[in-house]
Amino acid sequence: QMHLQESGPGLVKPSGTLSLTCTVSGDSFTTLYWWTWVRQTPGKGLEWIAEISQTGTTYYNPSLKSRSTISMDKSKNQLSLDLKSVTAADTAVYYCAGQTFEYSYEIWGPGTLVTVSS
Amino acid sequence: IVLTQSPGTLSLSPGERATLSCGASQTTDSRYLAWYQQKPGQPPRLLIYGTSTRATGIPDRFSGSGSGTDFTLTISRLEPEDFAVYYCQHYGTSPLYTFGQGTKLEIK
């Protein structure tokens, strides 16, 4: 059974870069074709950030595209997200997820809270 | 596409039937509509994809329906573990995925 686990700094200073990793265990990262990052804040709810395919095709939320980079390392069974020039508005729980059914995400990590504060 | 969920909060008792609505700002393909359940401190859990297909292991008391701009999640007989927040999600163009603001299903 596939498990996802997000990891990150917990606390990032304003204007810095938030770097997150999602490690896949229990199955190969290549089992699923599409992977995504989603974040959740009390104010804006669930917000989709970016998506990447096994072939490296990427899609970004236009509102975050200029600041975000999604990538993967198949050899490490890992998915990554970098979000630069962060502000307090980027404080959220960040989730990685994998797609088993078209146009939706079934496999989710537990999420990691990232706080942007000096 | 903007998704609008109603009601914001639904107060019901175990054993009752729950009907949650999700309205899309534009007509959408039924393949692109999904529903999730989320409990405090947990990630979203996929319930329904393609408007009406239950995801892996989802009990048959959960059902989805709808077309065009109006979609519905129905829970036929509420179990204590069903009280949670429910989100609809749409796959579109830009952004690729959008979520509704959620409906909180609480115990009456």
C-alpha cells in the first residue's frame, strides 16, 4: 500500500524560499502517473498549486506560477515543491497527492504545516 | 470555473439523509467533478470521481449525481463517522483544479 509523507522546514522567513519534499513508500513513485501539491489555509480553503507527470509535464496555478517549481526524483521516490518569495499568506498546510483516477486525487500525504514568520 | 457549495453548514442526526450541493459557474463535463471528505487533522479523502463513481473502499451510502452546472453528493443514512467537511473539486483549464469552499456536516 502506497504511503506519502511530506517534509519541510516548518518555519520560513518572509521573502525566503519554502522547499518541501514528499517521499513515497510502500510502492514505486512511477506507479502513479500524475502527482500534485495542494495547500490549505483557513481563509482560502483548499488551493491547488501544481501538478507533474511521470514524463515531466508540469502545470501550475496561474496565481502561484511565477513563484513555484514542482519536480520529481524517481530514483529517490520523491516529489518536491519550491515556493519562493514567501509571505505570511503562504502559511498553510501543504499536501502532496497522487492520482489513481482521472481528474481527481486518491492518495494523499498527512500534510505538513508551514508557517511564514520572522 | 468557480464552485459554490451549499449549504455552508448542515445539521443532521445519525440515520438521516444528507444532500450536499455543488454549483459550477459554467457548464462542465461530468467526468471532471469529484467529492472529498475531510476530518480535522486529516487530508482530504476522495469519495466520488467522475460525478458518480465511488472511489476505492467508499461505502455505498455515498452517491453522487448531477450534470451541467449542478452536482449533488448524497449520504443515504448518516453514520457517526460521516460528520466532517465535504468539498467538491473540478478539473478544468486555468487553474487545472479548483475546490469549493466546503460544506460542514455536523451532528444535530
